[in-house]
Amino acid sequence: MKSPVVVVAITLTAAILVAASLLIIVGTRKGAGTSTLNAPTLQQQVKHTHMV
């Protein structure tokens, strides 16, 4: 039986590979003339909360 560290490492590696491949697939499905690198960033208001 494999040690828990090996199982966690394999699981994390698989999850990272799946996430990276999904990002690549979604990025390449854009139109031929559009680029995601120069897209303007969405500006959202951030409310700062102070914990007392």
C-alpha cells in the first residue's frame, strides 16, 4: 500500500494537469482574432473589513 504522501502527491499532480489542460482548451476556443493576453481586467470594488 502506498503512503499517504505519495497518494496526495499523485492526486495533486493529476488535478494540476487537468486544470492546466482545461485552461488551455478554454483559451484556444476563443475566436481567431481575439487574444486573452491583452484583454482589459475587470475592475471590482473591494471592501476592506477590519476585524476587531
